Amino acid sequence: MTTLAIMKARIALEVKRPDLTTNGAIANEITSAINHYRSKKFWFNQKRSQVTFNTVADQSDYTSADHADIPNLIGIDFITAVISGRAVRMKQIKPAIMELWLGDTTISSGQPNCYSYYAQALRFYQIPDDAYAIRVAGTVRVVAPATDDEADNPWMTDAEELIRMRAEGKIWANWMNDPAAAQVASVQEQEAFDNLLIETSSRANVTHITPSGA
């Protein structure tokens, strides 16, 4: 298990600059590395059960007040609404079209069947007339560890090498004035990034399981 504290210690050891832990430089570069990659689509930030909530009658727009992760949606694969006991896939429409539809003062509320995402908010049409269970499947931004000892944060586990090598590369370049070492770290960062993309693609393309010995 890797935590933020363990990553900081390892970077300090590998760049041979423990003082950079004390002055916060390593922590800052780790944060910058996470911010650089937090909008990328990886297998570990693809979710189908994290963003679920109920609509409210006569409410078309849904923000962080309705679910904390609505502003953290990077990409939406599909949204379903439970209507009459059955999950129904909603149609995505352009925000400009949604603006026109919801701007029509003559529309009445009903069962929602379309959605758009704009300005970190979900909008539904028709305007819900009741509480419908909504499930959003897509990519959700993963936040950085809140503490040094937080366990199981994907940036410290699944993407540990990616974040560590980007942070080290920046330290070699910005703090150590060693462009050669920075370039080596950059190559390792790219390899880690490519490996994560390959795994993400492989997981997305699993279509069947082959029994062992087949």
C-alpha cells in the first residue's frame, strides 16, 4: 500500500533531497502532477454507481447540492432513470437545445427522458414531476489524498508511478537544475501513462471470459 507520506519519502530518497519534504516542494509537485492528470480517463475513475440521486418534482437542474460529484464529472457514458420500476436510458442533447426547451414557459412537467451537462450541472427534460432514481455512468474526477495517511487513493496506488515520476521530473528540472535527470523521469512518466491507457483500453474491451484450460 502506498500513501502520500510514503510517496513523499520515496521521492526525497530518489532525488537525494530530504529538505524538499520539509519545505513542501515535494508535496506541491505531487499535487501539481495529480492536477495535470485528474481530467484524464483511466479505468479507475470510471464509475457507474458513485453518482446516484433522486430527482425532485418541478426541478430541472441538479448541481453539487444534489450530489457532491456532479461537478466532478469528466465524461458521461450514459444516464438511466428508473421509471415505473424499469431503468430507462436517457437521451443526451446539446445544452443549447436544452436551454430552448426549458425556456418554454408553456411546458409541463413529466417523466424525464433527456439530459444535458453544462456549467457543472445536469439538466433534465421533461422537468421531473416526481422523484426518479438517476444513475450516472461515466468518468468522475478523483481528488488528491486529503491526508498523508489516507489509504487506497488511486493516485497513490493504481497511478503511483505516473504521479511519482512526473513529480520527480519537475523536481529535477525546477529544483535540481538537472535537465538530463528530468528527461529520464519524463520518459518513465510517459511509459507509466501509456501502461495505464493500455490497461484502460483492455478493461473496456473485455467481451467474454475464457475458461482456464480452454
